[in-house]
Amino acid sequence: MKKHILSILLKSLFIFLFIIPTLLVAQESRFMKNLLDDNGLKQGLWTETNGSKKEQGKYVDSVKEGQWVRFNEKGSIKRIENYNSGKLDGFVIIIDNRGYIQKSTSYIDGVKDGKELEFTYGGRITGQKTWTEGLLNGKVEIFYDNGKIQEKGIYFKGKRNGKTKWYDYDGKMIAEYQYKEGSLEGEQRSFYPSGELKSIETYENNLSEGEIIEYYINGQIKLKGGNKNGLKVGEWIEYDEKGTQTKVFNYINGELQK
């Protein structure tokens, strides 16, 4: 994986450091005017402006082709795109105001397909996703700005599928949920940053079903009850940190009984 990421970065830097300067020089020295053919179609290298913003690239019969570069209001490169017959094809690279790569996304035939990487200042990865024909597919990882993992999960055809884990800012796991085709399904757990179990419940078709238990950090039960179709039912009991029962509540279809 590290080799793959490095490969993407090297490709991105190559585009940024070598291809772009060559393109800009060619535009300034050889193609100072935008050209239309006899049929009124855009041909060759063009510079187009929208207010203070500018983009440069090549047209073939008024269809974008090859590499296009967008600039911000100050004239710095903001975005690099690659086109094939008017559709995004290849890497799209977004660059922040300080000149660092902010995001790199692979496109095929106009839709996201392949790796998408997001970066923070200085090049640290803050997100990693895999796309297939425009849908999230495969491993997804999101990181905090300190480099610690924030979220780790799996997608299948654009929906969460399988196990997803969440972490706090220090990299300690605080939740582990199970998904099936985008819906919560199965046992769901949360944890204290120190690793002790904080809560456990079960979901069916995205609704809480069956027993729910919450724990104190010392392992004693804090709250216990049951749900049916996502609604509280039956007896719910609260305990103190020593395990002594303190309160009892009764529910029918989610409504507290007096």
C-alpha cells in the first residue's frame, strides 16, 4: 500500500513540476490567441476566464482533451485535470493555496474509479478511499490531522458493509459497528478510550433489537433494558457503580409507563 501511495505522489509531483511548466510556456509563447476553426469549433490550446479565475487547456472540436489547469485569483495553480473526449480520465489533483497537494482522485470515463487520497499541510494523508464506477468500493480510511486513524471501514457498491471502527484523537478505538448494505446489522459495541467495554446492543435492519447494556468504566452494569423494532420495551434498570440497582422503568412501545 505504501508503495502504491508513493507511486501516486510521484506521478502527481511529476505533473506539477515538469508537465505544467512546459504547458504554460507553450501557451504563452506559441498560442497567445484562442482559435476557432471554419466551423466555429474551438481548437488547440485555450485560455478561458471567469471573473478573476482562469483555466488553460486543449480543445479538439470544442471538446476538452488532455490536461487542463485551473488557477486561483492570485494566479497559482489550483486544480489539474485530465480529459479524454470531454470526460475526466486520469488523475484530478487539487492544490491548496500554499502549493501542497490537497487531494488526488482517479477517474475513468468521467466517473471516480480507483484510489482517492486526501492530504493535510505538508503531505500527510488524511483520507484514503477506493472507488469503482463512481461508487465507494473497498477499504476507506480517514485520519486526524495528527496522523492518527479516525475511521476505518469497508464499502460495497457505495454502501457500508461489514465492520466499521471509529477512533478518538489519540488513536484509541471507541466504537465498532457492523453493517450490511448500508444498514446497521448485528452486534454494535462502544468503548472507553482505556479499552473497557462501554455499551453493547444488537441491530436488525437498522433498528435496535433485543437487550441493551451500558457499563461503567469499572465493568459494572450501568443500564440494562430491551428494544423491539427500535423502541424501548419492558423493564429498564439503572445501577450505581457498585452494581446496586437504583431505578426501574417500564416501557410499552417506547412510552414510559407511570
